[in-house]
Amino acid sequence: MTVTYSTFKPGQLWNDNRGKHISAHGGGILVHEGIYYWYGEDNSEGYLNNVGVSCYSSTDLYNWKYEGTALRQEDMPEELQGKNNGRVERPKVIYNTKTKKFVMWMHAERSGYAFSSAGVAISDSPTGPFTFLFYDRPVLFQPENGFDKHTNEEELGNSFRDMHVFVDDVDSNGDGVNDAYVYYASEGNWTLYIVRLNSDYTWVDLPDDPDRVRPQCTEKNLGEVWSRQFIRKMREAPTPFKYKEKYYIISSACTGWKPNQAEYAIADKPLGDYQTIGDPCVGDDDKTTFHSQSTFVLPIDKKNGKFIYIGDRWTPDELGKSLHIWLPLEIDDNYNVTIRWQDEWELSELK
Ligand code: DGJ
């Protein structure tokens, strides 16, 4: 059914212009030339029949037009195609002002969660088609408790799972491109990694090895190009944002598709160190992030600390029907983050 929306109704089915529930999970939003683009996992055909990365567009955030599959699973390398149990999780797209390319990062996976690698794709258009460039792992580092065997970290580099990318409003090396970072659950989910991207946003901020021997982030450049955060704390679903020169991350605990308690942390620099403050949810009696897992925080009025928290309420048996939880997120002058439940709300409440 085609519906015109003028409010958000968290936790209810949300139809696109075709009358189909929006299947853009683990998603993220890019604002480009006044249009919002929502990218996410298209799980509408099921967990292992991944369609790829869906894209929707909107000018008001309530009503979304389906723009098709921005990156098709069948355009992925053979080993990541649907027939080989491949899937893409938590894709995010950022825009590079120098190359004028839209750059997609994703958690490239296969059933069993041992593949656990970063995938990178680019496009000239926000709606795609995106061309898949490669998959790889950015870091090779021996953790205190040893490498994760399931993901073959010792040989391939540290695992790359729940992820996010974030573009800062700072150009620290003066190359005309704002700094960007990728955040991901690594070391078999035990520890979060943050890595600065190169000026094309297509890989890490280190000279590419001519022999393309990767990963290049190691103990030698730890703290400069990349960092380890929440060490052995098992945080997933990293969701970064910035307010008044402070860097924030909301993350979840690690309980599969089941919701759990969110935490937020703050740092003075993008690479950290992040200090955990606590649960941003107020009135969330059963401590499940209002039955959701974080995926994005969208700035609405950045100056005044008004954002939208976006999370997934997963329904593992019918993943494409997972519900979207969009709630107002506010930050006060003392850097306290709050998310409150609303059955129905509108943007004017954030302005
Ligand atoms: C939790 C993650 O946050 C999701 O993206 C997904 O990987 C599930 N685990 C799979 O169990």
C-alpha cells in the first residue's frame, strides 16, 4: 500500500513509494545536494538470498523512493555471491569531494561469519551502480589474547565485522579532502578498531604497498593511523557522530540479532581514546535500546545537538521485515546524550 507519511512511527512497518517495507537494514544515510540517500542491506529475499545494497531517496526523511539496488550481490566477486552464501552487512556510503566518487564500505561476509572482511565499492552516482573494488582486512596486529582462529586472523589480518564510516569536518593534512575513518568490530568482535582513510576514502591512510601486500596497519602505526578501543569489551554496531568538537560512538553489546543495552562513549579525537559514559536511552526499562541495535546517527540541527538515532529491530526469521527505530537523540551542554521513546513524532520536535 502506498502511504504518505508526515510523522515517524518507530517500530511499525514503513513503506516506500512502491508500497513495500523499506529493506535497508544496518543502514546509513548520505545527504548529497539536498537529497537524503538511505543505503542498507536488502534482506527482502532472505538472509542468504541477499539482493545486495538497496538505495532509497527522500527530501523530507518521511517518504522514501526506492532507487533500486545500488550494489548487486551478483556483481560481487564469485566467493561473495548469493550462491556462495555471500552477504553484505551494514553498508555505508560517503562522498569524496576530490574524486567526486561515492564510496561504499561494507562488511563482506559469508554464512558462518569467518570471511569477515572489508569490501569497498565506488560509483559516480549516489544511486549506483556501484563497482566493487576489492575486499581485504586493514590491520594485522597480535592481540594480548592471541589471534582469532575462526576468522584466520594470523594469516589474513584482524577480522572486520560490524562497521561504520564517518567523515569529519576537518582536513588535517590540508589535501583538500576532509578526514574520514572506518570503525569496525575486530579481533573476533572483542575489540573495536578505528582506521583513518586515504584521500580517496578507498583504503587506509598509508602509502599503498606496490605489491599490494596488505594489511598495512600494524603495531608500528598504532595510535597514528589506527587505534584499538573498548579493548576486550565486545562492542558491536559502532555508530559515530560529532558534536561541538567531541567525537561520540554509540555501540551495542554482542548478542547476535537479539537487542541489548547500548552505551555511548566520548573522545577529544577521532581515534580516541574513548571514555564510556553509559546508556543514552532514558525510560528503556528492559535495557534493550528500545528493542533495537544502533546503525546510524543523523544530524538534524548539529549546532544545537539535535540528531536522529537510527536502529534496527531485527526479526531474524524474516530479516527483510526488520523494523526501523528512528528516535530523537539530543545532546546537552554537558555532552550528555539522551534517546527517548516516542510512539509517533515529527522533525519539528528537533528544531
Ligand atoms: C549482530 C550484528 O550487529 C549484525 O549486523 C549481524 O551481524 C548479527 N549480529 C548476526 O548475528
